[in-house]
Amino acid sequence: VSDLLHQTQYTQPVLFSLEYALVQLWKSWGVEPDSVMGHSVGEYVAACVAGVFNLAEGLKLIAARGRLMQKLPEGGGMLAVRAAEYRVRDWIRAYGNQVSIAAINGQSNVVISGELLSLEKIAQALEKETIKTKFLQVSHAFHSPLMEPILEEFDSIARQVNYRQPSIPIISNVTGTKVDRDIATATYWVNHIQESVRFAQSMETLGKTGYGVFVEIGPQPILLGMGSQCLPENKGIWLPSLRPGIEDSIQILSSLGQLYSQGVDIDWSHFWQDYKRKKVDLPTYPFQGKTYWIESDRQDKTIQKDRGLDLEKYFYHLQWQPVDRVEKPVECPPGNWLIFVDDCQSLSDSLGTLLREKNKKVSWVYKGSGYEQIAENEYRVNPEHPQDFEDLLETLHLAGREHFETLLYLWSLDTPPTEQLNLERLKVAQDFGCGGVLHLVQALLKGTSLGKLWMVTRGAQSVSLTPERVNVATSPLWGWGTVLSLEHPQLWGGLVDLDGEKQEGEAQKLWRLIDNLEKEDRLAVRGEQIYCSRLLQLPVSEPKPVVLDPDGLYLITGGTGALGWHTAQWMVNQGAKHLLLVSRREPSGQKRAKIQELEEEGVEIQVVLADVRDRQQLSLIRQHQSRDRPLKGIIHAAGVVAIEPIEEISLGQLQEMMAAKVLGGWNLHQLSQDLDLDCFVTFSSIAAVWGSIGQAHYSAANAFLNGLVHYRQAQGLPGLSVNWGPWSGGGMAGEKELQELSKRGVNPLSPQQAIAALEQIWHSGRAQTTIANVDWTILAPLYQTGRQRRLLDEIPVDLPQSSSPEQTSEILQQIQAAPKHQQKELLLTCVQQEVAKVLGLSSNQLPNREQGFFELGMDSLMAVDLGTNLTRLLGVRLPSTLTFDFPNIEQLSHYLATEQLTVDPAPTPAQSAPPSSSLKEPIAIIGIGCRFPGGATDLDRFWQVLATGTNTRQEIPPDRWDFESVGDQIATPYGNFLSEVDRFDPTFFGIAPREATALDPQQRLLLEVTWEALERACAVPQRLAQQPVGVFIGNDGQDYAELVHQHLAQEPDSPIALHAGVGNTFSGMAGRLSYTLGLTGPAIAIDTACSSSLVALHQACNSLRLGECEMAIAGGVKLHLTPTSYLLASQAN
């Protein structure tokens, strides 16, 4: 039997049967695939699972396939080659139909198939070039022209099968993409026999689509290893069904367990149906709770509210200012240039001549259907294929050209003028504009190549005081480049916008602008004049009243969203009586109620579900206007937002992010340009002005809206683009994002402020205005992180002055007074402590001196704080690029010692760092205890509260405080509370009843819940005594201490006075646990307000990884026992 299994007429049906059976086993356990993909024979099983044909038909096809292949004469073989596809194609080209590519399994994993003698010659030739090869143990040359003789007979059998459309997504190995009707034909399966298996491309398709859990159906995990090499490192969960050397049941159950841990719903009833099992919950210790509480009277005080902000400071605009001169460095050493050539090549040809005169080596890259080298130093890549860019850089690396002085991106010069645009051309322009730059930058970040990227557009910016007919299709590059400058300043050169009409001497002008000494990175050329971009404060005059046409129809995209709805309400107040709200989603119940209120006041509001990206859907909207009710205004407020660094953005994500703003904006313009509109307003973003880290695609989309409005004004059409800062109250940014933006100096606008500002500029006549509430003392220095950026040069900023040389700080005096051999160590320790502070680490968690700042978790805001702190401490003026130029404590300290201070830079012994393996090792959660509102006294009950959507809100319990005494001062009588917080079992923990009364109930809760967590972890508390177990507890208030103090004020001789101090300290939150359980690890109480528990967990993980403890107890506790926090929150509101 074993020998028969190696004959392909049996191998193929057996593999099919095994794999189909495994699928059915998985499905019986409730594991249903979201998508399927097969490799060679496996694609027959995938198609069967997807419903392309039934089981009997699948067996018929695979049996015929194996039988016919077995009849073919031997003499063929298959050879695995460790090289890229394009190189392999070059090597086999001379062999014609004797050898072909059978499978592309990875970037450098290609299988060729054909005549055995030819394969042997190729293997010998590749061995001389040190290219690794391996012959596969096969009987025939599968997926090669040698399969030709069986195609006709197989075709006749394949045509007997009844094919159907796939019922679930299936990725084709023939095309490497998702396939629908094409796979449901006999022709597809006939061609499948000879076609190459495009496994790597298929995996990339799955990765881009967002799949992250991959289960291999087969006898051994071969595809998982290859598949993981096709996606970014550490992406995906890879689970085998079977594995040689491991018992089948053990392996598949192990994978089942991992699927369950990833959130996959398992049908446990079917899983256990053949077994007799009974689930038993072991109870934790039943604490014998009795009441231990203090009674006292109290009086409450009130606080005053903050005052509002001044709107006049919120208005800004971009201005293009003439530049007197732009100089390049005098020296011009040899260097490498990489130029992405425009199709007309006129500028490229002129540049080539100039660069040869300057002794520069140039590599030229043209747009094509796929990667290929067409001549020496000339290449083609497909802008939509990220692998093409990686192959390009790999080839240049092998040629010794991996370090570039300049990368020049000219592809956007091929974009047609706006007058010739249509929707399809606009899409294409984004793919080889922002899409091409995306793939180039990602390839640069993956490899070792370096260089400054300059992007060139033509007429994409409105530079003159009068409106210009800008090329709107290339304007997104300006938003994209602005964010690239922030995320990867090491790769950033700049943006240059050439005149809309070709001019003489453009190559010479471009040469002068690139890497200019003035550090200008946003430049434009108009005739002989050079311009640079600056952001200016915009003085706003007394606004004219806004009166809208009561007979006109006003269309608002994103009309049921927060921004659209606030605008709609304002437009009603300004006289609008007919609104058309366009959205992809139904309005919420609350919005429907508000719409009904407006309708009762005589306002007609129509909600239309439509996608502004779809021209046909949007065209139907014009049917809602009439002669008596013409469309008079458009507000384009639709859009989507996401935070994704450039290296994680796929082309699909880029297209999706830009669609609503770009395609939607263009559709609205096209459908309304012949109408007599009063207004055409687009809601853009500050991300398109000065950028926003993690939002390159969002910035690009909003930059398009700016360009579109400038173009409209040049045509004499109404237009206003508002670059909004964040809105509070449900705008594009959530609460977490608003908090992060505020840390960076960008504060939210309330809806009332935003609408008032919009009314202020409604009749300004300006094409583009920025409205944002910015603290420039924070944002301006932050904006300079990594490199100098001159956009904000005209913004007045009152930055704190650094110390004068005469005002030498105390720490600097200590360093300079120390013996020379100790000075460097003191400086290192000083810098190390300041880095720990900005990272939020405790004094006993000093970071490794040689670990990179950003590897430690330092962001750009922290980098600015570090520079500010060191300036204050050491009395020196430091560059904004400090942490980029000197990326760890060791290098930064050396710079300070040698360039800024008179400190002996003698080397000091390196500080030992924790092993890298321990820093990356996963941390296991072995036990959990909890108390949550809603009766959730353990994890199962808490899950039930979440799963059932139970609302745990309740009125303030009478045993907390007398609500009537403070009711008129509190905004709400509701909250989420635990019950029986007065009850405790002190004797179990060796605590006297008298002491228990003085003990903060929060400490009591921690003791009981921690004990339950240890029991569930099967960790015997007695065995932990004297063990290095850390305790990290988050807490942001001790209300019980207030009650204790009031009690002692009334009864100074109370018997609890002896224990009151110890039982109500903040440090006691962690100390009580360590003391009671006899633990010897670090015990730290943490108060960072609402994030206290999260920070405690973070600190516990750090402590484990640094080897300070072997186990950690982490958690948090908060009880509202007095109305103090309610009063403060209510009055601040």
C-alpha cells in the first residue's frame, strides 16, 4: 500500500479524501472557513468546500487527473530554486517549452518543472552561482508543458461536471486573486494542470484582505511555513491540522484550542457528543463577611466653572511666499540617484544630462505591468505591486547602489489636467501617485536602502493670489508627503510643484531646489520665481449674516454623522427649509427623534441612503430637486478615518480611505458644476495642512478636497474648504484620540465653537481656511522633531527660554565638580533618569543605555519633553532632532559631553541589559479575581454581564451617602456600584476586628479578590511567602480616609485611632497585600487617574521582563464612598 500511495493516480485522490475529511471534522466542531485557498491538488478541495462542485464531482475530477497523469511517460522532474521569480525566468528562458515555472511559493522560493536533463543542467549552472536548489521527489513534471498530452481527454471529463458559483470567497492559485465565475468552468480546471501555482500572490491577497488566522488542511504543515514568509513578520496565527511525529488527536486539538483562544466560536456540544463529561466549578474560599464601617456627618463644597475660549485665535491660512534665493551646497560629490520617470520623459531627459555633468549615477524606473530590468540601470515596476519595488531595491543592492543621495518621484507628472479627468482616470492617478509612493516607502523601510525622497507635481497647488486651475488628481501627494515627513524624517526630502505649463530650464530649477541649504521642503515654481509655503494666523473681520434660501434644497453628505448633523441644525437656523441628508447608514433613534422635531417646525428633511463614491447612486439624488426646489448648496462632510502607520497601509486600505473624500468630492463637483449653487463646502482636515502621524491616507484624501475647491474657484464656481481641527462630541476623533491630540497641543473644538467659526468665514471668499484650537508652545517644538520644518516659521510662539550660560544648574555643578573619571558616569545617570521620567518609569526601572529611544516606547511628544528637561537641567540649547541624531542614552550622553559641556567623555562600563529574549517573552495570565457592578463576583458572571448587555447603572445606594443633602449639586443620581462593600472577613487574614473597621474597604476588597485569583491559579499562597512576587495596584482616591478623619474629629478617643493611619494610606493599597501574603517583590501603588489599573498592569509586565520579580499581582480598585468626586465632576461640567 505504501508503494501505491507514491503513484500519482493514488496520491491525488488520497490527498483529496484526507483533506476533505479534515474540513468536515473542523466544520463539525463549528469551525467554518471565511475564505479558502488551495495549493495545486488542494485547490480541488477548496473548490469543493466552496461549493463549486459537489463531493462526487470533485472525486471524479481528481481521480481522472491522477489517472491521466500516471499514463504520461516519465522523464520529467521539479526543481526548487532559492531565488526571485524574475531571475528564475531569465535562467530558464533559453530552454523554451522544456522548462517552465510550476510554482511561486515566496519571494525567493520558486519551483520549476520540465524535462529532467534540462533541470539537471540548470541546477549545475546555479550551483556555480551559489544559488541553492533541490530536486523534489515527484514522478512527473507537474504544472509544466509536459502535461499537454492529457489536456484534451481531461477536458472531455471536466465538461461533464455541473459547476456553480463559489458560496464563500476562494483565492485562485492560477491568478493569485479572489475568483468568482471564472473558476466555475471546465476551461479553468484544464488550464490549472499546466498553469503556475501563484501561492505567494494568493497569500498576499489574503493578507491584504485582512485575514489573520490560517489553518492548514493536510497531512503535514508545509504551506504554513511558506505562507508565513509571504506576509509581514509576526503577522498571522498559523495552525496545522496534522503534524508528523505528533499524535493526530493531540495536534488537531492543540490547534482547536488556539482557535478558541483567538475568539473562534466552537460548537462544544458536537465536540463532546461522543464523550461523557460533566463540567465542575471549584468554589473559592467562602469569606464570612460582617459589617465593618464608620458613620459620620459631612458637609460638601462647590467649585466654580471654567470660562470659554476666544474664537479669534482659531483661524489660519496657507500662504505661498516668494523666496529670494535658494542655494545648494557648494560641494557636489558623486552620488546615486533613483528617478521614477514620467512617460513624456522631457524633464527626465534634461535631468539625465544635468546629472551626468554633476557626476551622478542614475537608475531609471518606468511604469510597467511587472518588474523587469530592460537595460543597464533601467527598470520597470508595476505601481500596484509592492513586491516589484522590493525586487527593484534588491537588484540595486546587488549592483552596489543601495544608498541613494536622492530618490526623485516624477510619475505624477503624467496625470491628465483636471479638464480631462473622469472617475476612472482619477482612480488610476491615485494608484500610481500615492499608491506608488506607498510601495516605494514600504520597500525602503523593509530593506537597507537609504535616501531622501523628493516628489514632484505640476500645477497641484494654487500659489498666486488669484485662483489657479490646479491639477486636482495630484494634490493628494501633498497631504501624503506631509505625513511621510513626520513618520520617517530620515527618508524625507520634500515636495516641489512645477508650473502648470511646461517651462524652459525646469531641470536646472529642480536641481537647485533639491537638498537646498534653506531646508525648505514645500516649494513651488512659477515662471522664474520660487515660492515656499507658510502657515499664517488669519485675521477675521466682522462676519456678514448668513441667510440661506428657504426655497432651496441643501445637500449634506455624512448628514447623519456628528459633523453633518450639527451643520444641518445650523443651516435650519439660518433659514434652510429643505435638507437632503446623504449617508451610508440609517440615522440613530436619537437622530430620528431630532429630525422629527425639526419636521414638526416646518422643515423638510429627507434622509437618502447612498454612497457618494458611486456616481450612479449619487446621480439619483438629483431627482430630489425640482424647479420649485432647486439644489442650492452642498456640504461634503462624509469621510472615514483610521490610524495606520505608512508601513502597515495596504493599497486596498489606501483606496478605501481616499474613496469618500476623493471620489465622493469629484462626483459632487461633476454633478453640480452646471447648477447655480450658493455654496459648495468641503470638510477637510488639519491633517492635510501640517500632517498627522498615522494618517497619511487620510491626509492625502483631505488634500484632494483643498485642491478641488481651488479649482472650482478658478472656474468661477463657489467653493470653500475648511481644514478642521478635531471636534468634540462625536466627530472624526474619539475620546482617546482627542486626549492624545491634546497632549500634542491640538485641542478639540466644541460643536458650538466650530459652527460659530464656520459662520464667521462663510462669506470670506477664501478657497481654504484652517480652523483649529492649537497650543503652539506644545505643537511647534513637537513639529520640529526629526528634522527642521519651516511651515510654521510665521506662527508666533512664546517658548520658554533656556537657561543662560551663567545660570549653571545644580546637577551640572555636581558633574563638573566630580573627578574627571566620574563625570561621564554622572552625566549618563542624569540622562538615564530623565529618559525614565518621560517614559513614565519608576526610579528603580532605569532603561538600558544602549537600547533605542523609540524601541523603549518613546514617541515624538516624549522626545520633545526630554529635550526640554535636559535644556532646563544642563543649561544648554539642544536641537529638535536630538533623539533622531543620537538615538540612545549612550550616544546622547556622549554628544552632551563632547559638544555641549566641558565633561570628560572617558568611556564607562556598559550597563548590563536584560536578555533580549526576556524582553520579548510572552507573559502568561494564570489567575483572575474580580468584583464588578451587576453582581459580577467572578469572571464567568462578569462575562454574562457583558454578553447579555446588562446595564449595571443604578441610583446611588443609600448606604453610600445621603443623596438628598447634595442632590441639587450633583449632575446625576446614577452610577455603577458594588454591593456589600462594608462586609469583610478579617480573621481569615489575621486582622483584628477593631483594625478592620479602620481599614479602607478598598484594601479589604484587594485582599479577598487577590486570594480568589491565587486560588484559581492553583498558586498556594503559603508557598509564595518569601518569593519575589511583585504587587502593582492602581487607585485614584481614598474616600474612606475622609470618613475616618471626620469620625476622629467627632470622637478623638475612638479605639480605631491607633489603626487609622496605616489602614488608609495610598501606599497601603499594594503594601497591605505584600505584607499579608509575605511577598518580597516590589510593591507599588499607582495613581494616574482613570488609567491607574492599566499602568499598574504595564509596570507589572516591565518588572517581570526586567527580572525584578518572578510573578506579579496586578490590578486596581475604586470605591465611591463619599460624594466628593461627584461634586467635583458635576461642577467642572
